[in-house]
Amino acid sequence: MAAEDVRASADEIYAELADKKVVNVGVMSALFGGNSKLTRDALAMFVQVAQPTAAKMTSALAAGNFDEFHRSVHQLKGSAGYIGAERVQALALTLQTESAELKKAAAAAREGGAEPPVTPHGVAARAQALLRCLNELFAELEVIQAAA
């Protein structure tokens, strides 16, 4: 799997998310009732958890550790939904579903003494697009936190 091909696919996947918001401020306001301290605290907690989780996700995928990859995208999906991060949540949901299948395939390979599955091109591209969305989200959250 050529890195350039994955990058090009990640760019296409990212472009398909244009209809989703980086952060749906309306959802966030409804969740936190307009309480600026609660909003700041929740956003700070999201960043504090999401940054190392994204690093774990990347390392797990590179190592073919689909169990850890699945845990990481599951955590990102839930956390993103909590703050209205639509792009991150959408990609993490898709990756969660795909990684569940990869987990099963890896377990079956281990039990059968076979080679573990190779990371599919689409999963690698979506993971790369997810990292791009996370970086975009972190930047937007800094602005929101400063204004809250």
C-alpha cells in the first residue's frame, strides 16, 4: 500500500465530510446549557483524552493491533459525539465498524496459526483522514475555549 495512494484516498474521504461540521456549536450549547465554564472544562478534557488516544490509534494501526485500534476509535467516537464534533464522530464510527471486523479476522488468524490480516487501504485512508479532522478540531476548540 503506497503512502501516496493512502494520502490521496484520505484527501477524498476528507472532502466527502464537507457537509459535516468540525464542531456543531448548537449541539455543544444544548449539551452544556450555555455554561461557559462547563464548556471550557469539557473541551479541555476532550483534548486531554483525544490527543493520546489518537496517538494510540496510529501506533496500533501501524502495528496491526486491531484490538487497540478498535478501542481507540470507539473512544474517539463517543468523545466526539459528546462535544458535537461531527466529522470526527462520523469517521470514527465507520472505523469502529471496520475495526470490529479486523479484530475478528485477527483473532481467527491467531487461532488458526495464520498470518494476521493486513490493514486494508480504506481503513488506512480513513484513519489518516480522521487524524486530519482531529487536528482541525483541536485548532477550532482552542478558538472556542478562548471565547467561552
